Amino acid sequence: MLATVLALTAADAADVQFQRDVAPIFQSHCLRCHGPGKASGDFSIVSADDLVSKEFLVPGDPDSSHLLALITGDEPEMPKEGRPLSDVQVETIRQWVLQGADWPREFKLQQRSKADSSWWSLQSVAPITPPDREEKYPIDRFVRYQLEQQGIKHSPRADRRTLIRRLYFDLLGLPPAPEEVKQFVDDADPDAYEKLVDRLLDLPQFGERWARHWLDIAHYADTHGFERDQRRDNAWHYRDYVIHAFNDDKPYDLFLTEQICGDVQYSDDSDAVIATGFLAAGPWDFVGQVETKSPILRRSARALDLDDMVTQVMTSTMAMTVNCARCHDHKLDPISQREYYQLVAVFAGLKREDRVISVQAQDQYNASKQELESEIAKLAFAIGELSGDAIDLADVVGGGNGFGSGKKGIGLDARTGKVQERPFGALGNVKPGNYATTQYDFVDGVFVPAVAETQISSTGLKATELPAHGGQAWDMIRNGPVASQYSTKLGAIDFAGDGHSMIGLHANAGITFDIAAIRQATNHGQVRFSSTVGYGGRTVEPSAEFRVFVDAALVSKGRLGRNDTAAVEVTIEADQRFLTLISTDGGNGYGHDQISFGDPWLTPLESRPGSDENRDRLAELKQQKTRLENRLTELGQPPLFYGVVSESPQPVHVLDRGDPESPAEAVAPGRLGLGKGSQVFGSQQMSDAERRIALAKWITDPSNPLTRRVIVNRLWHWHFGTGIVDTPSDFGFGGSRPSHPQLLDWLAKELLDGKWSLKNIHRLIVTSETYKQSSQWRTDAAAVDADNRLLWRMNPRRIEAEAVRDTILAVSGKLNDAMYGPGYRDFDYHEAYAPIYSYKVADAPEVWRRSVYRYVVRTTPQQFLTTLDCPDPANLTPKRNVTTTALQSLALFNNEFMLRQAGYFAQRLEREAGTDTESRIKRAFELAFNRFPSEEELRMGADLLKNHGLPQLCRVLFNASEFVYID
């Protein structure tokens, strides 16, 4: 000890620093038993307060500090495990105590991660040269060299039928046509295989297939998830971006950059802006972010939201489980909690919502739509005038001309006369008796009626003898039902359905139409007003009241409940000007008092002359209107997509144990300290754009050791069923070691040399002899490498759920190859607090599109696909589960979708193979398995067809293992 103390010079002793000199000793020797949550012997070493409070440490007095007694002596009590502390370590702690035991208050000890900067995946990508061997393809040199080291021979090449089927499913997710198989099998060109690969890589179905893999990682869906699983009707733009990106072979570094910061890095590029839908693709808590009034719940939901963005970006691009550092330093990898919150700060200026793709696109769309709608409205009005059609007053309430140009759901505020679209509840600042004019030509004004007497026109007319009511109001006067309306059925008719219309008035409200203005526009004289009046609330007993006035004269009234309706029909003379509709609550409170005027029509009583000139003009106007309506349909949806919007980033703090209610030190945006790459971050004053651009540059920096390794490993995984690293989203200590580390680095280098082209890596993989091997089992090789990690054969694989469905449609002849646009909905949607998605049998061309275009609901899985291991979109899915269950067989045999497709398959066979039994069976096997049946299969198929019919044969083929397995 004396020698050691003498060796510790005075200068050294004066320079003892806790974080540099003492903390590493505690971390290595003490935290195992006395760390967070592990206060063995009532002794914690997480902070100075823990030590002082238990009198293990007396700053400035080593002799009185029990800590020193525990670690000194011939047989020190501590540490219990491992060797005693060295003399130098003990003296370092003594000097630290003597100098006052300074321990920065914000610094808490965390146990060191099991991996450090020397971990394999954090090393630079090495410039690897393939082994010097005779094989043509570099991939084969790496693989076969390792096989020979273990005394294993590779498998022979698979036959051509197997290879084309393997390539089609692998690159396109669909089976080849029998004619394509025959052509390839018979092709004598020695380069036929390579030409086939190039052709498949250039087909648009390639992007559809490979986009599905990336969308698994992005946990993309078309609804929010959580308690209020509301729709994201504009999310599909991001899905289409991914399909385009794979088809266009967008350089991978640009692909990542656009998804992280495309809206700020390339703001003039619509595709790059849409790409940021990646950051918003995951679940989002609508209740926690919007509806809750609790600031605690809001902070919690926001923390989860930012965690999802951080986790998605870092897991998908670099395969690091950074979210494990949310509550404490990472236990396995060299990632500190502070670094995690530096990454959180990168995204602290983002929120998820629908946003315009670009201001220019939005302006162009609005101008085109407004021009078309205006022209259509003029034509509709001219047609209505010429033909003498009835005017729909509900359409007028929706801002229209009475002939269909109004918008469903639009309403007028009874307090102000202003147009409103969003739903409202109870209204404030209600002033009964206040008459408000509107911007509509055909609506004179609106009001909340006063009791007994109230003004009902801009000319001062008054309605009298109005019933008593509460004077409160709810929602708007709407073209359609009011907000939260219980029912839109009046008697047997649903007036919200096609061919009908309704004006919704929740008590207490009134509206006055200017019939004189309508006459002036239409040249109508005497008109008849007709409507079915009913009650849309829950109360069975008569509750709400309605009144109809013509120029202040009461012409109809009633008191209605759930089962009541009243027919109103009144003639309005040519010299009468105003029609007024009023709803009141009956004096018992306005809850559920929803009055509806169904099919509120003004019908002219004078017939129009039916001259040939009028008929020709009418036909011409209708043709013009149809052309414009087609152009409006082609214009499509508004240029909105579900993505992220940027705002000033809020301060981010390290959260003690990940609790948003326990903020600690503030942190600036930053990257992880692992690996290499330039320091590109600054202070908390960085804008959102600067933060995300900096992160994207670091992730795609060629010196970053992880990004290229991770993506080439993912491609390998998707081609072989198992990656070189078989944990594709965990390249840390908790993941697996690479089976072929040199091959992995060679592929990563090829990606950079090939200008980040993913199709180049695809081509390298699928043209290798390793990929072309037979999948035949060999006992000798399996005895050495049962899991086939060394790739002595090709892995047989079952196609995933979506590919099964797409293949069924392709074989039955019903696959709809329409690409892009909003997803198909194989469910009925019912609006509720938590929306209800009720799945139905997909049996129409619009729902026979490829499964990548399915409208994906998070909280209500599609049962058929889920049974076949389709993943939960609430989770990131780097590799899919593959299970074999009785339910899968039952689904493939008995599901209504399967039964109908078996019927369509049978119809296809009847068309293509005629009436001959053998021809039908052969064609069925060709389409289902890309081969002809054996003699035994022909015999059994003939028996089945004879006894049970052609659809049952098709049903059996769909349920065969060969149908759902490659190789």
C-alpha cells in the first residue's frame, strides 16, 4: 500500500475527478449489487445523497467513512463478487473523499452496457475482397469458403420451373403465368436467367411487393389506433411514395433523407414532402393528444408520440434499440439516456396531421375544383329550370342552387348566419329572437326563436303563438343530420340515403327561405312545398315541436317523438315570399330534440312547354353536365396527405425514469455517440428543419457503420427468409452475430459503390448460385448446420398473408391490377365514439386489388389475413412470425372469400380448358402450382371432380401446402 500511495503523486492526488476517476470504479465493481433498484444491505451507490444519508460517506473524512472500511483490509468485505479493488483504486477513492467527495448532483451512476465501442457492428465497414476462388459470383465465394471450412458441400442448382416460381414470388409477390414458365424452361439462351431477373426488376409489381416489406418496418396503417381508432383517409400517399421509390430505384440514402426531412430539405418536390409520412405512419393517441383536458395525460401522450418517431427512425435505419434508453442508460448497448433525449429533441418540433402536399398544388386544385363546380351548378340550374324539376331546399342549406350543387353536412349557424362544416355541440352566447341574415341568395335568414313571438324575416315579419322552450341551441341547421343525431330514418325511409335529402334542425332553431328570389332565378310561379317531418332523437314519447309558416301565417305544426312523422304539403302562391321552418324543444329541455325535414322540395305547379327545341336543349345541357362531372371525378381528392407539420421545437429534458412529470436537465438535439460520423448538431436554438437535416446527414453519412449494413441485411433476410444477422432490427448486444461478417461488409461496400442502388443489391443476390440452390434437405449437412445459417441449401419459405391472398386472386383470374390511390375498404364503417369497422366478404373488382392497397385498420384486424400471420400494424415488424395452425387450414378451406374465389377459379377453368376433365385438371395444376399433375393426381382429381364438382377441386388446390410454399 505504501508503495502505491507514494506512486500517486501530489499532482495526481490533487486532480482526482469523480466522473473520470471514481465513477468507473463504482460502475465496474459496485453497481451490480448496489445499483438502481438493487440496494443490497440497504446500501445504494447511485448518488452521493444515498451514500451520505446512510453514513457510508463523510466528505473530507476518509477515516470516518464506512465505505473505506468496506473496501480495505486483508480480506475486504466489498466487492462481494470478483477481485478486491486494487491499491490504486482504493487510494483514488480515499483521495476523492479527502477532497470533499464532490459528486455532480445531476450525475447518476448507471451500470455499463454489455457492449461498448468495440462491438462488431460499430466498427467501420471494412474494404473486403472476396476469397480467391473459382466461383463466378462474389457472394458464392464468401458462402462456399465458409461451407468448406465446416466440411459441407453446397446444394445443386434448382430446376428452372422452381427458379422462375421462386423469382416471381420473391420479386413480385405473384406467381408466373404457365406460359411464362414454359417459355423460360425451354429458353436455350445461357443468359435467360439474368434477363428474367432484369425484366422482373423493371415491372411495376416489384414496387408493390417490396413496398410491403418497408411498410412493415414503418408500421403503416390507415387509422390512428388507440381508443379512438379514427380514420386517416389521406395516409395512402405515403404508401404510394414507397411503391414509386422502389420501382424507380431511388438511391437509398435519398430514400431515407426524404422520409426524415424531405419537407424541409426538398420543399419544392411533392414526392419528398409526401415521404415524411414515414414519421407519422405509426399509432397516434387522439384522446391523449386532443380530447383529454388533463395536462398530465397530454404530456404522457406527447412523450409516447415522440418515442414512436425516434424508435421508428433509429430502428429502421440503424437497427439500434434506442428506446431501451428512455428510462435509463441502455443496459446492453453504449447508448446513454441523455443521448436518447437528444434524439427526442430532433423531433420535438413535429406534430402529426393532414397537411397540404404543396401550397401551389392546393391552389391549383382549389381553382380547378371551384371552376368545375361552378359550371356544373349553372348547368344543373339550367336543367332544373328547363325541365321543371323540384328544388331541394336541403341542397340550398348546403350552399347549393337546389339542384344538387350543395355540399352534404354543411350548416348555417342559427346565431350568426355563418356557414359551418365541422360538428358542434351545445352552443354558447345564444340570443333567442335575434334574426341573422346569410350569404345565401335563397335563404333570407336564420334565428333561435323567442317564446311567443319572434322575427322571422328581414322585412320584419313575426311569427306568433310560439310554444314555451328552453332557449338553448345545439349544432347547426344542416344539409343532412345534425351532430350526434340518433337516427335519420323517418318511418321506413332513411332520408340520409341515396335519392333522398333532409334538413336537420336541432331544437331550438329556425330558417326562412326567400321564395321570391327562387322564383326570380327559375321563372317559377306557383310552387308546392312538401316534406316528411320527423324526429331524429331517442325519446319515444312526443318531445320536440315543429312549425311551418308562409309569410308569417302558420300552415302546419306538430309534436313528435321517436315513432312519429308528419306529412307537410302546402301551396305557396306567386305573390307570397317567405317559407319558414322552426324546431322547438317542447318545453322539456332540448336533449335529443332533433327535427328533420325529409325531402324538403319546392315543386313548380306550372308545366313547361315540351317543344322539340326544349328537349334538344335539355339533352345538350345534360351531356355537358356529365362531361364536367367526369372531369371533377378525375380531379380526385384534395392534395392532402397525412404527415408531419413543423413548428418551433419545445424544450426537451431528460426524464427521470422516463416519467414526463419528472424532468431533469435540458438537452439540445444530437445524435448517438456510437460509431463514427461528423458532429453536425448545435444548440437548442436550432430550427426543426436544421435538426432533421442534421440527423439525416449523420444517418446517411458513408462513414456511419450501421446504415448500409442494416439495409443490405434486410434485403438478404427478405430474399432468404433469414438475414446474415438474423435479428434485422437489432445490431446491438441483444441481437445476433453475423453468420457471414465479411460478406455483410462486402455487400455494404457494394451499396456505396453502386451509388446506393438497392436494385443492384437485389441483382447481386438473386443471380448468385447460393440463391439458385435447391432447397432439398440433406442429412449430412444438417448434422453440422441444422439451421442452415451457412446456406448449404435454399430455405423453403411460406409466402406471407398478403401474397397468399394476391395469388388466390391471380389464379382465379380476378386480380385487379389498378395501382395507386386510396386503399380499398373491405369493411363497413359506422361512426361512433370508437368507430366500428365491420368486415365483409371482398367480392367486387374494387376490392380485388393487391393487398398492399388494403385500407389497414389498427384495432380491428382483418381476420383472414391475421390468421395467416399478417402482423399487427401497431408494432414495427422487421421479420414476420410464421406459424402453422389448424385455423389456417380452416380459413383456406372454409372462409367465404376462399369459397367464392374457388368458384371463380372453376369458371376460369371452364373458359380456358373446355369440358374435358383431364384438360381442366391439367390447367388447374398449371395455374396453381406451375406444373402438370402426376398420373396419381390426375386420377384423384378426376374422382374429386366427378363426385363433388369443379369448384371443390379448386378449393382443394387452394388449401394445398404447395400453393402457399415457395420450393
